[in-house]
Amino acid sequence: MIKNIRDRYNSNFSEEKYEAFLQDIYGTYNYHVPFKIAETPVFLPKALKQKLVEACDDIMAVINKPNFKELTNGAFFDPSTIVPNEDEHSKFIQLDFGICKDENGALTPKLIELQGFPSLYYFQELLGRKYLQHFGNVIPEGFSQHLNGMTSIDYLDRLKHEIVGNTNPKQVILLEIEPEKQATAVDFYATAKVLGIKVLCITDLKKRGKTLFYLDENGSEVEVIKIYNRIIFDELDQRTDLKTEFNFQDEVDAEWIGHPNWFYRISKYTMPLLKGDYVPKSYYLDQLEKIPKDLENYVLKPLYSFAGAGVEINVTKEMIDKVTNKANYLLQEKVAYAPVIETMDDPAKCEIRMMLLHNSITNKTEIVSNLMRLSKGEMVGVKYNKDKTWVGGSTGFFEN
């Protein structure tokens, strides 16, 4: 996005450097990352950075409203899914923006989705560090993954304070479903290495009364005090084969680091509540008074789906009429991604995830990092970018 830096990066790029970069990442935890890592980071100019900050502020102004919980109670399609002991703030918030161009040709973000759930907070730090190690000779001084002068050390310290705090790390768990089989397993390994916490499958979590515990390598019981939850409920609902002692609706003496209810509250369900220059028009399908005439400019999304399943990008009136449970769907204005990343062949489009964290000391939710996805397909996602290069997961370096 910054021409002189992009030109310099591309001219200095080689497949040998890229392969060494990948092997370094794979070797860090002796784990071959199953998803595509992009050949390049993205360099974000000041003007776009400022718009992203403004967009995040606009969205957080709605999430911080005193009646936000009341506005989002409808997100729980089944009241039995509500988890007890909800806190006042989502610890983690992800805001996904497509990078577009406005009517004057200036770069601008448009919100795609949002979630009150943790993402690759530790892998992204590793990824940025490896880009700097292998391509740092063409990444200018003063560019950072983080904002407001936050260094990598500051970032890791902040995460440690919010996830572990003063608790014995052994009594903090990262909870997943068969974590070693997840595509994001590398993030679990990075998290465990930095924090010293236990990565645990939900089937290994045991319960006695209100006490949760697991058995360590010596067979001794370890009480669980904090749960850093990474389980996606869409996946959990599909895994009827799992034998568990713990249910999310149980009353337990453990603190959620990232309370599960925020997964529902801050989600696609929130989109129609948001307005402004950086948000596409969005409607609950069951509350849609009139079907727009320009349906070619909209997408149809299920409110609850796993990994983008069920999204329709070529919407028709007949398709809408056939939806039997309209309360579970959203009609959202399409976002026209701009191909702004020059590569060795076709330019790539990009999406940036602004990664936010609630600071328990200041009681404010802050932008702490980012994740980028590069695409040359019809949509961002693996199946739309098969056999393409200069696509996949990346990170952005902001111009200070």
C-alpha cells in the first residue's frame, strides 16, 4: 500500500528467503502450520491506520453502551446456551475489515464481521517477529504490528497480565476440542510456551461439585482457576461424539478469561446495531421490511455458522423466500475489496483483523495487534485461493 516500500520488498523477495522464513516458523515448535502463510506482510500508511482506529472507536462506542447486553440478548437463539457468571466486558474483540477504496480513490476500511472471542494473539506476535528476522532489511524503522508505541515486550506483558495475572500458570488452562488437531494449534503451542499454561481438551477437564481440575503428567489433580476458552460453539455443537464431565452451563468455581457469552453478543448479530462510514448496511432477515432491489449488492449470511459455512454471495429473492428460519439470517451489503497489494502477478486484496484486548487496569478496550489475510479469489478463504501465490495469513506493519 506504500509504493516505495512495496517495490523494495518485492524486488528483494526470493523463494529461497520465503522458504527459509517458513521453515523457521515450522521449526519453532516442530509443527508444520497447515494454513497458507503469505509471502509478504502488509505496510499500512498513516491515513489508513487513522481510519482503522476511528472505525474501531465507532464500534466500541456501541459495544460500550450501558444497554448493549439488553440489545444483544436476542443473540442467544437458545436460552439454554447462556453460560453463568458473565462479566461486564469482553476480554477479547476481533474486528474484521475489508480494505476498499472510497469514491475519491482513497483507501478505507469496511467492517466485514466481528467477534467477542480470542484469535491468534500469540502466533501473530511470532509471525511478525519472523517477518522482521527474514525480511527486516526492507521493513523500515518505525513500522510496528502494534499501536500507541506498544512494543512486542509490552504486548506480551499485557497478555500475560490479562490471561494469567497472579494465578499459578499451572492452574490456568487453554481449553479446546482436540487442540492438536486444530488448524490453529501453533497458536496454542506459542501460548503455552510464553505463559506456561496447560493446553487441555475439554474431554480431559474433570469436575467434582463446582471444582474443575485435570490430571498432570504425574497423575496428580490440579485445580483449574482460570479458563482461556478457545472452543468455537459451532464446532462443539457438531461434536456429539465427545464424552465430557464439564458442560458450559455448569456453575463452577473458575474464572473465564474471555467469557463465552461474548461469542454470541459480539458477532454477526451485532452488525445491524452498527452505523457509520465504516460499516455496511446490515439487516436481520426476519425484520426486513422490504427486500432491496439491488440484491446483487448484498450477501446472505447465517448468524451461526462455522468457518463461513452457508454464506451466499449471489443472492436472489427466491433464495430469501426459501429461508424457513429467517431469524437466523442476516442480509448484509457487499464490501468491494480493492486489489491494493502488488505481487509478482495479480494484485491481492486484503482483510485486516484489528485485535483488541480489555485492559483490566485502565478498564478500557485497546487495539493491541492485527492479523491480515491476503486473497486473489472471489472471497477471502482457502477454497477461493487454491493454487494462488502471495495469499494467506499475514500481519500488518503500521506506519507511525
